[in-house]
Amino acid sequence: MTIKSFYTLLLSTTTLILASCSTEVTDEQSAATNSPVRSFIITEVQEPMTRTNVSLTKPITWNKGDRFFVYNITSPQKDYDYLSMANDGFDSKFVGDVHWKEGDEIALFYPYRYVQNDPRMGVLNLGLTENTLYDKGEVVKGHQNGTVENFRFFDYSWNKVKNISSQGVNALANVTFHKQYSILGFTMHFKGQPLKKIKRVILHNVYTHAAFDLATGNMSHSSKGDLTITADEPLDTFYVLLFPDAQFAPKYTIETTDGEIYYSEIKKPFNLEKARYYFENLEVTNTPWIDIDGKKWGKYNLQYNPCTRLDGWVPGYRLAKQAWDYFYTNSDPFNLYPEFLPRAFNTSSFDHFRWGNIACANNYSHDYSRYYSYHTGNIQALIQNQCYGDLAYHTSKGKWMLPTKADFNHLMAKTGEYVGYYQEGSNIIVGVLFDPTVEACKKGKVLDKDGRVIGVTNRPNGIYVGKYNDCRTSMKKFTKEDIDKGVFLPFAGAYTEYNDGAPRLQRPGGQAYYWTSDGNRCNYSQATAFSAYYMNNGWLYPGTVDGARSGNNPKWNMYNIRPVYAQ
């Protein structure tokens, strides 16, 4: 790791000049009362080191219109005053009217934010995702985008002017501005090769909000969370502005423009200090699983695509690129008559499979409807003559395998189950999200969009949640960040009718069926599956493997497979 204590992260010493009158003051000012209003002019007495146009390698210039908060610590007002930059460039002169009397102590803070949500005067609520402020004299909303250029929207800088005293018509004081943040830059390598075209980075376990006390310069934090930064254009090197953290140990989720997801983490915490720049070369992995209390669940469904050729996989097979992906998505979950499937039964993309079938698992023609395993026990990681057994284990060459019924029970007991949908373009993908990050009292419970408990998981009971497009619905509209936290099972329907003349999935968007590895011990033609339903009248059955009919699913039905990690 490269660590630099940058002189460019500190503003140079300045002289503050208080004038009893000034022809240079042209900005409007807030209407605070009960204190004399004096005209302030701040000028640099050294060559400026840094300012609004943030840079890591060269001096940074001011922009006309840049604004500071001004807070009278000794005699607080009802509102903040501000000072504005009079000119562009290195000549740093700020002007404005400030409530002040001799002996008062004042604090200055950059930037002056146009939209404020502060609990009380003298304490600023700071965030790292978005700010609305005056940029070059205009009100602009800015966000972090992985570049240094956009740091200007979060260039939190503070100083305090003490013991101001008058000298004739002027009052003079030397002040120094200090940066209140750290900068982290990083590149990424995957299997020794640079990872390029980064689209989005999520930093987990970092401070995302802070309360800053203008009088003391102290910063306090709420609990840590996730910081998501999306690049405006693909990047090869990513820069992030962060709050200081004495125990900095984030996890990273990185998404590239081709939709691939990668992961990295800092395993040994270190002190991320303010006014310092850190640079990392991250080694990333792309393991597509999430650990649920010791069991590594895949994030994506098993799929067959005849054009797919991946190292470590049987030709044609792969995991889906996104958790919500399934072939032949139904744009409307209430549509009972989705489009017909291609009649090229053996050479079309498909992600529904018969139980225990390997040799022709993807073929959905009627002629192959009875190609399933007669095994009456558990087939997890079992292969019989390359024709029958655990399809996930066979096609991934031992990396993935079918989950057991007990695995599904464990998944539901150790997570909170959100009911909702994800929207991709015009497609509405209904599903359930098993989130391991919920508080302990919500694990084993069904949750609505606001995290309220509305039921118990792994029960066959229905819950009225309303229609997804009703403003009063209980269903959560998932973001990608939501889905990345847990195991999302899309309601991808089933294939059961084997009508070669008019092949179609049964209720994609309205029902979910996922095979377990457990065959019915009393009936060679049946096996256990996870099943869930979303009805057109707004009732949702959130899913179970313990229902009266969960173990009686015909093995010739073609269901989805969500594998668990085998290694």
C-alpha cells in the first residue's frame, strides 16, 4: 500500500480581514438578527496549496462563487452566514457579511451546501454519496463517480478563527484550513491480470455519514454501512473519498461493464487518517456465492446455452450472469399466457431441468419427459454413468451441487425473507430475497418492503401483499445492492406440460420451483422442491420445502436449480 501525507490536502495559511465597510461585498446574505453585521474579506498570504478543484498532483485553484459556512461560536445565530469567492484562480479572496462583534470566535467550513439536513446549529450532517452546493457560482448536485474531479462536491474543509481583534477599520487573524477526509485510490487485478472497465464499486463496512461539530472540529459517526459509487464512464483506476476510520477494514464488490462481479477485502484493519492519500493494488476474486451461516449459496441459477464454452464447465453450461436472470422472462407476472418457446428443443437456451437427469437435461421435448433419475434417496454430488445424478455437480466439474432440503431449511432459518420484485427495463421479475444481514429477531421471518414482519418463513400459508404496481403494496422494489446482500430466487416458472406444438413456461413471474437433491424415499418418481407462488389477486405464498406436497413433485417437471458451493 502507498501512503502519502499530502501537503496538498491542507489549505495554506490565510489572513482574515474584517472591514467596517467594503465596496467589494456584493453577495446576498442570510437574515440572521440580534448581532452586528460586519463585512469580511479573506485573502491568502501564501501561494494557495489546494481548493475546490481537487488534485493529487498539482496545486488546486479556487472558483468564483465557492462558498463557506460561517458559524459564530461565541454568539450563535438562527442561521449560518457564508462567505463567497470573489475571483477564479490562485488569488483567494472571500467576501460576505458575517454577524460578528469584537472578541467573538468563528468557524468556517467548506462547502456551503444548498440542501441541509442538520440536527442543530453548529453541527453539520455530512454524507459521501451526494451533495447539492454552489459550484462555480451555480447550484449543482454532485456525486462521487470514482474520479478525483468530483471530490469537489465533498471537499470538507474546516478552520476556526480565534481572538479576532480590531485594528482601526480592519480586524486581522491568521487561519489554517484542514481537510476532514481521506482519499483512497485503487487498481484491481484478477488472476494476475489488470481488471479494467470498472462500472461500479461497493465498499462494505465503512462510515457513510458523519456529524461534524463546527466549534470543536470533532467528527462522530453512526454505524458503518455500504457506500456505492457508480462511474459515469468505465474506469481502470478508482478513487474514493472517505471519512477517517481508526479500524478501516472494508470489503469490496466490483462490477465491470460486462456484468461480471468481483470481490476483495482488507483483512487486517488499519488507521485511515484524515488528510492522507492511500493507494492499493487489490487482488480480486469472482466467487459467485454468499455465505449463509457456513453454507455457501450460489447467487445465480444454473443455465444451459449451446454457445457457452467456459473453462471448468461442461460445454453449454454456466451460472446466470445476474441473480434475477432467467431465460424467456415474462414482462408481466400476471400474464398467464407467456410467449411460446423455440421448438428447437435440444439446441435452445434453457434453465429448467428434470430431477436427476444429466445426459439430456436441457431437452424439453415430450420425447424426453421421462428422462429422470429413479433414485429414491439423496443425489447431492452423485453421478451415475454420466447419465443421471447431480446436474450441478456434473456440469461444474465438482464446484457446485444441488442443495439438500436441509440446506433450504437452514437458508430460511438464518435469513429474513423479503418479498418483492426487481425491474430490468420493461421486465418485472418477482422473487424472494433471503437476506442474512437483517437483525437476529427478523431471521426466519417474512418481511415487507419496510422490513416489517408479515409472516414466518418455510410455511405454506399465503400472505396478502397486494399487486406489485399498487402504491400500497407490501412488496419491496429491489435494487441490485439489495440483491447482492443475499440469495434472490426469481419466480421463473416451471415447464410441466410438454406440449411440443405450443411449448411455453407455466407462470414465469408468478411461481418459483427449485429442486433439492432429496428424492422421495417411497416413490421413485417424486422429489422435494422449494415452491413459492404470487397470485393475480395479490396473495403471495413466500415459499417452503416443508409443505404437505413439497416432497411429491413429479421428477419429470422441469424446475430451476440454485446450487450451493461444493468446495
